[in-house]
Amino acid sequence: MAYERDNIRRLQAYVPGEQPVTDRLIKLNTNEHPDPPCSAVFEAMVSLDPKILRRYPCPTALEFRKAAATAHKLDPDQIIATNGGDELLRLTITVFCNPRTPEKNTDNSSQTSESFRGGGGLGVTDPTYSLYEVLANIHDTPVTKIPLNEDWSLAADMATQLNIAGVSLAMVVNPQAPSGHLEPVSSLQKLAENFQGILLIDEAYVDFAKTDALELVRPDSGLDNVLILRTLSKGYSLAGLRFGYGMGHVNLITSLHKARDSYNTDAISQHLATAAIKNRDQVAPTWKQIIAHRQNMAQQLTSRGMEVLPSETNFLLVKIPTGYKHPAPRIYQTLKEQGIFVRYFNQPRLSDCLRITIGTPSQNQTLLTALDKMNDS
Ligand SMILES: *Cc1c(COP(=O)(O)O)cnc(C)c1O
């Protein structure tokens, strides 16, 4: 399209996990919670009066921020509500990253944007959540990728590498996607202390982990460059609601508010999200169940000769060893033909892996039975 900006014309758009339209499928490909939302959300929904829709919603979702502040023992001013966690990611890039500045072509060399290094760009690990790079490309912001260690932990010199590249915002998923690895808070703290830019810790899966990084955004942490992302999509069974939030130093949150849509979250989602966060005690037991099912699935898959990475999330990254009866893409395809969706990433380090969301016990069992059938045939 001749009318598009150059970077949009070049852009490879984000590819979400498949969302089949029928219900009669086993969907273990996008890490949704297998249970319905908690009863407090149901009650909030049926008690909603459509008359509230006549007015604009609260621009800053104050009721939600107060409830989230109580839940996390923070100040409401340290919290921003967003249209899914994904909007927070976009916002941080808008606010903290610079677009690529084309070099002046004085010497006739055509190496302009491609030779650009850093200068206010985005830093990510490799691999990571693939949306990060897409969002940077939409903003025409350069991306610096720091490979993860063999065991999926962060490179020890990550801060130095980011600083040398001039990165102004780094995004780290913890617990990690797609591996499920949990980086200790001490290592994130060291990264934040040594990195000259903003560190966004994406805690989309934290409800299934044993630790979180909240202490890094407390006023007494001594850090003013950490943001934490949370979402109601995974732990709260509310992926369809599109509600997430960011937590961090008041100054960072104030900057983010400047660049968001005036009414970025709607009245219905604010109301339901508030009910969800206020009633975390209704949901928390399901996190424990999913963790137990995760441990069981890890055992089951390991006993079938697959290599299962330790996970602190609601999914498992499963490596299909060389010499296994079927390679990963084949298993993915065969399961799909039977209506069982898992995620396959055709990219370096992941091309022999499958990412499998933990479902209900019966869904998990159906998956195992299908694998056994494949191996017998
Ligand atoms: C799911 C997810 C998010 C946020 O998703 P939303 O549905 O937009 O809230 C952010 N980061 C990662 C790594 C995720 O998996």
C-alpha cells in the first residue's frame, strides 16, 4: 500500500494463537484459564445497569485502581489500568522509546535505518513474547535482542549490553513465556539497578508462580525505573474482557497517563475487573489446582519420553527429543486434526518444542490419550 508509512509497509503483524469459533475443541494454545470467571464477576455482570452506559466511564478507572492498590498494598497513583496488558506494552513504547532517526545521507551510502543501533530503542530477550517486537516495529523503534542462556535464565551482563546499545526500555517476561522459567527477584533487581533505562517486568503469568517482583515497585525499593505488568486474562479467566494494569513509581505512571486514550477502559470492563480483583480469594484456589495439574502433566509427558521444562506458569514448554517417534510440527498438526490445539513456534530454539496450556483434568487426559494413540500407530 503506497499510502502506508515505510515501517508499516515492512511490518510483519503479530500472529495470535488460533481462536477457533466452535466450543467443542480442546484449546490448549493461548494459555487461557480453563475455568469460568469467579462468581463475583457473574454477579457483577447481572447486576449491571445499562443506564451507566449513557455516561463516559471514569477516565482513570479509579475504583479499579483503588481495589488493585488494596490487593497489592500500593498507592492507587502507582497503578494505571489498560485495555489488556497489551495496551500497557504499547503505551510504554510510545512513552519511553524513540522512533528511528534516519541518518543523514551525506556519503551516498544507503545504509540508513538498518545500521541504526540503540538510541532510545527497545531491549528484549531472545526468545520472548513475539508481540514486543511487533509493537516496536509499529513505532519504528529499533530492537536490541539479548539471547537467553542455555537454561533460559537472563544473560549475566544483560544490563551492560542494553546500556551499550543505548536501549531506553527493556521488557522481560517473568515467569517467562514461552519457557515457563522463573527468574529470581534478586536477578531482576540487579538488572534494574544496573540498567540505565526503564525495566518492564511482564508478570502476565505470575498468579501461577511462587514469587513476584512487587517489592521492586514499593516506594522504599530505591528504584524508580521498574514497571510491572499484570493482566486479568490468564489468572482471572477474563481474556475476553481486555483488562490489564501497570504498577510502578508514581512518576512513571504519570508519564504513561499522558499518552493513553482518554477513555482507554470502558465502564463494563472497569466494573467487572473491580469485582474480580476484589474477590481474588475466589480465584486463588484455582491457581493452586492448575499448579497441581501442571506438575501432574509434567510427569505424564516426561514418562512418555518428552523433555519438559520446569514451569512457573499455566503452560509447559515441551521439547520433543531427536529420535522421538514424531517431530514437534507433526504432533502439533495431528492433534489439531483431532480438535486439540497446542502452540507450535517455527523459530530458532523452539522448532522442536510444543507449548501446551494446562487445561481441565479431562482436557489434559484427552491430550495424553491422543499422544499415546499417535505413538502406537
Ligand atoms: C497474555 C500476555 C500478556 C497480556 O495479555 P492481555 O490479554 O493483553 O492482557 C502480556 N504478556 C504476555 C507474555 C502474555 O502472555
